[in-house]
Amino acid sequence: MTPLPDDAGDNRLDAPTEWTSTVVEHHRLRHDLAVIRLVGEFVPFEAGQSVEVRIPQHPGMKRRLSPALPPSLDGKLEFHVRTVPGGWCSQTIVNETAPGDQWRIGMPAGWMAVHPGTTDLVMIAGGTGLAPMRSLLLDVSRRPEPPRTHLFIGGRFPRDLYASDMLFLMAGELPWLTVIPVVQSATDPGWPDQWYERTATDVGFDVDEMLEGTLAEVVGDMGPLEHHQVLVCGSPGMTQATVEALLNNGTPAEAISFDGF
């Protein structure tokens, strides 16, 4: 089992340690979630890593976020941010970010990568743990022979699967990718979410295509993943429960990499 070590890409003494990027789009998708797109200086991270972020509203605070796009020479970045109870920075990003805001992006860290020789890959993403998985998916799609990939995405309710339309389209275009949506309840809560209502589309997974249960329960019932590389990303509780379920079902510890945030 491989917890993610800190690792920065450029170790030269004169290498920059912070870069500037400007917000160009702020998409509010749920009452507690937004997608932020930026363009700026090239940041030398690897798909699957996270970076430190400083926003103009709280310049003295740093938050570590995982880009949802692999690195590009034109400096494009995308982050999926969900509010954290009591988290000033996350609430400000979701509620107050505006085009033109300049963010400072700090050194990358962590290492969740798809091994070069992997032929069968299982990705397990809870909530915005989808962001680094999407970055890795786009990265491996450039390979001559991408691995057969099963992506499990989890939420409490169907409307928590905020990127189901994008993933539905990706699965239709990439023959090597299978997406399995997992929800703890197949019925959305009764209270309205104006942002969900504004962004809902007819594209996505039907409720009868979703598995019910927690991610840990669903993957724990699959049996040992003896010939797969397994990546897990989500909240600390979800990550711990899922890794324990994998180990209990006989999945080799050395096959599992994880990141809980």
C-alpha cells in the first residue's frame, strides 16, 4: 500500500516556487461546490499531484488543491472545490471567486500516478476526489494503449455526483473506460439546491445505473483486485474505510495508492 509522499518536481536552487494564475471561469455547480478555471504561468506539476493555492481574499492562507487537468504548456488549470465546515478559504473560493482574481500557485506535492506497465486500473473517487482522477484519466488517454479502467465515483445522493454528465460523455468516447456511479441513497433530499436546478441536464447516468451503498461497501464486495492498480482519493474517512475494505477482501497492499484530504 503506497501512501503519497511529498515530492516537488524541480529541485534547482534558483527554480521558482510560486506561480501566478488568473481566474477565467467560476462555475457554481452546487450550494457547496464550484469549478474554477484559470490561465497563467506554467506550473510544473504531474497529473495526480496537488498544489498549494493562495487566493487574493485570504493572501496569508494556503490551501492544497488537486488540479483536475494534467499540466499544459498554455498554463490552464482547473480545480473542483467543495466548502468545508468552518473553512474560510474553501467557502470564499466557492462563494466569492470572480474572473480576474489572481491566484498564487505553490509547489506541487504528493504522487498518485498510473504506473507505466498498468493494464488494469481501478479508480475510486469520493466527492471532489474526482479532480486528480480526471487529471490522470486525461493523462493516460494520451498513451498508445491506455489501461482498462474502472472509475467508481461516490456521493451521498445522485445530485452529489456533480460531474456525471462529463463522465457519461467520457465513458461513451473512451472504449477502455467504465464509470460506475455509487450513491448511499438513490433518492435526492427534499430541500432545493438552486445551483443544481440551474445546471441539471438530461445527460448523465440514470438512477437505475447507480449502485447503492458506500464506496467501501461496493468495492469491498467485489473480491480481491489481484491484478489491478488501485487508486483511492476522497475525504479521510472515506479513504480509510475504502482502503480497509480493499485489504479485507484480499487486494494486495502494494497495489493500492491513496490520498485523503
